[in-house]
Amino acid sequence: MHAIFYRVQILFFCNLAHTTKIMKIIRFKNEISAAIKGFKERGKTIGFVPTMGALHDGHKALVTRCVSENDICIVSIFVNPTQFNNIVDLEKYPRNLERDAEMLEKAGCKLIFAPNPEEIYDSVEMSNQFSFDFNGLDKVMEGKFRPGHFNGVVQIVSKLFSLIQPDKAYFGEKDFQQLAIIHHMVKVLNFKVKIIDCPIVREPSGLALSSRNERLTEAQRKNAVEISKVLIESRNFAPKLSPKELTEWIINKMNTVPDLKVEYYEIVNSKSLQILDSWTEPAVGCIAVFCGEVRLIDNIRYNS
Ligand code: PAF
């Protein structure tokens, strides 16, 4: 089985070599460790962008910044099975390594780490939930609606950090709760990496970029634009209405738009993620909304 896989990888690498002459794709932990050792011995700084592939311009912005701020930029492409609550979602998740590699090469990244699940997890890790003390950060929003999701995220990101030992790692603010959890994880597990928070990248219409946008029909996409519009409009009411009143206003307004159905909207402290009942703390509003079958997330800062 392993030997067949290896042949496929070599063939794939040869195919890719035609289009991406200097791009290197590493599949195995021992190979990436050897490469990292070499970089460290030569005093190179390492920047890291973890991804699950299906890359878009939001990822490109992270990679471009990573390339400009480090000697080496490593991007991981790994559809992490342990962070999916739904097997169908995992199977449906778009995978196109060749297209991603082309995009990454254009952005200046020369090293991709793209392991298979068997290279990362043993069977026990694969079937048991990873346990971690989130200090309550996982009890709201995504954590509440996708139980176990952040256990899987911390499990994979901590493994990748241990392997790649980056000086800096880049994450998008669209996944606001994930970012807060990564900051917490780095502190608790004492990783020597600087987490770089990168702003949400939006289409000119305001729609936050997401791999899932590809699944929207033209009509749904028009309606999805209302998500950011309503969030921006809500800023005008922030001091007048309480967080609770503003939350209700947003949910009602969003739900009047065809195709949109809010799963949650919460106004939370931007660090502790605890739900706010006044505007005295730095506040961010986070939304998950279904547009037809497609679940989209976005967020907006109020006073921070
Ligand atoms: O944000 C993502 O794409 C994933 O959650 C991450 C951080 C790559 C971990 O699998």
C-alpha cells in the first residue's frame, strides 16, 4: 500500500514539475523535518501558513505576507479529518493540489507540506477526540454548533507547529474564534511562534472570501453580499442599542433576505469570546449564516 502511494506521489511530483519548476512538495514527516533542520542550521527564519487547500485570494494574502516577512515560507495543505463533525463534509471538501501549487508558486512559496492522514495520525488519534483545555473559548459560536471541531484544529495545528517550528504563523481573521483559540494554544503549550492576525479579504461587493463561495449560485451570491452590508450597517446602532438588542436586530434583518438563515449571531469580547451585555469591552460580532445549503461565517469589530 505504502509503495503504491509512493509511486503515485513520485508520478504526481513529476507531472507537477513541468508546470512548477522550483516548487517542492513534501509528503513525509521525516523529509520536512530534515528540510527544517537544514533551514535552522543556516539561520533562516521560517514563516508558516497552515491550510486545508482549495486556496483563494484570502490564502494568497496570507502567503504573500509570509513570503515577504520570512526567509522561507512553508504552506501546509492537509484536509484535517479530525476537525470535521460530518463525514459527508469531509468527503465533499474540494481537493486540487495541482491548482493550489500553481497559485502558491505564483505567490512566491517554494515549499508545500501535503501529508496524507496516515502520515499524521495513528489509528488511536484518528478515532479518539483530542483533549485540550480551551478555558471556555470553545463553548460559544462555532464551538457550540460544531462540537469537537476545535479539538481537531488544536490537534493538527499543534502537531504542525511541533514539526515545522515556525518563527511566525499566519491566520485569517475571518475564522475569528479559531484565531483566538490558536493564540490561547500557543500560550498554554508554550510554542515559540509569533501568530500574525491577518485581516479578512473581501470581494469588491463586501462578501468575505471563502472556499465555500464557489458553491453559491449567482442568485445566492447576490443575497450573500447582504451579510457584510448588514454587519457594516449595524455599526451605526452599536452605542444606541444594547448588544442583545443589536443581536436581535441583525438576526431579524438577515433572515428577511432571501436564501439567508442565521445559525447564530453573537457579540463577544474579542479576547475571551464571552457574550457581552454592554459596550464597555472590546466587542466583535460573529455570524454563521446559511445561504441555501452553504454555511458562511463573517465578523465585524465594533469598538476594538
Ligand atoms: O483554517 C483552516 O483552514 C484550518 O482550520 C487549519 C488552521 C488549516 C487547520 O486544519
